[in-house]
Amino acid sequence: MTLTEKTVREIAIDNPATVPVFESLGIDYCCGGHRPLSEACERAKVSVDRALELIANAQSAGEPANKEKWSRAAAADLIQYIVERHHGFIRKEVPRLEALFEKVIEHHGDTHKELLDIRELYGAMSQELFAHMMKEEQILFPYLEKLEAASFGHGVLPTACFPSVEMPIARMLAEHDDAGTLLARIRSLAADFHPPESACPSYRRLYAGLEDFDQDLHRHIHLENNILFPRAAVLERSLRDRRQ
Ligand SMILES: [Fe+2]
Ligand SMILES: [Fe+2]
């Protein structure tokens, strides 16, 4: 299979060094990562040759990315990383960006009405994310850790309040899509996070913060959608098969 036939998700999992390339080109590698590279380039209006060149450069740049190569790590380690790195980032950034919104809207809300819409969308998205993270941390992730422990040990499927792990995963995937849609609307209203020429330092910090938030959420969702959740489904199936 050629690289252009591979899905964006497969390329990102095989080599996490390609993630910044997809981000810089506006290619969706998390919620829409199931598309072959050629199709994803077409959707992002990017030349396939340019994408292949950047991917090759990222792959040869090598080593530092390997520390983020999660496809072979234990699920428990990946969960710990997601909670500390990505959930922690959201909990830290939301209050900081909300305070910046207050300040910027007070001074620029009259002349830049889009800021009001962006704040409303950001508020809705962050509320949904807080509820989402709580479900992951209190229900789904502990269950995944039990699944992994069972597969290494006694082999008995852990008890749960759902018939299959596929159910909470389907819910989490839908919520990721919703967050991705809200972020795409924010990005579009914020002109791809380019502040106006006249923007003050707080305005610039707000847009830079929103851009970091966007990037971090894509990496976060990529780890869950493309690595952790498929692993959970495989673990559950193998434990069921062992029982039969
Ligand atoms: Fe998460
Ligand atoms: Fe999630």
C-alpha cells in the first residue's frame, strides 16, 4: 500500500512526528482521520506532493517524536498521560482563556462583534468537555484499566453498567465530533486565529491561546479515537473469546 492510500490516522499512529505536519496543513487526523491521505489532501486543498515532502522530512527528523509513540504503550500508561497532559491542559486553560475573553470583550467587543459569538461557542464547548472528561475519568478509563489488567491476569471480563465497552466509546466518539465541530466554528469566526492588525497584546494572547487549545484537543482526540478506544474494543473481544 502506498502512503497516499494509507489513512491519515494510520500515518499519525505509525509516526507521531507527522502530527504537526497535518496540523500545519489543516488536515484532520483525529475525528476525520479515517480518510486516505490523498482524499484528506483534496479536502484540505493541499497538494499531495507537498504533504508527502513534509511527511518525509518529519519522518527523517526522527527521534524526539518517539517518546510520544503510544501505539505500543500499556493502556494504563496512555490513560495516565491523557489525564495528566490533556485533561489537565483543559482544566488549566479554560479559566485563563475565560478571563482573557472578559478583558478583550470589554475593550474590543463593540468593534469586533464576532468575539461575543466565539466566547459563547467556547463556553458551550468547555462545559461539554468538562462533563465529557468526568465520564472518561470516572467510568470509561477505570473500566479500560480493569480490562487490560484482566487480559494480563485472570482473564475474567470485568463487570460494568453497560453490555459492551463499544457503547460508552460510541458516546465519547460522538462527543469528540461535537467538540471538533464547535472548534471548527470558532476557528472560522476567529479567521484561523489571526488577530486583526490593531489587536492589543491581550487580544493576541487570546487568539494564541485558542489556537493552542485547538491543537491540543486534536492531539488528545487522536490518542483516544485512534489508539486507546480501538485497543479497548480488541481487549474486550479477546476476553469474551477466552470465556467461550
Ligand atoms: Fe479525554
Ligand atoms: Fe475524550
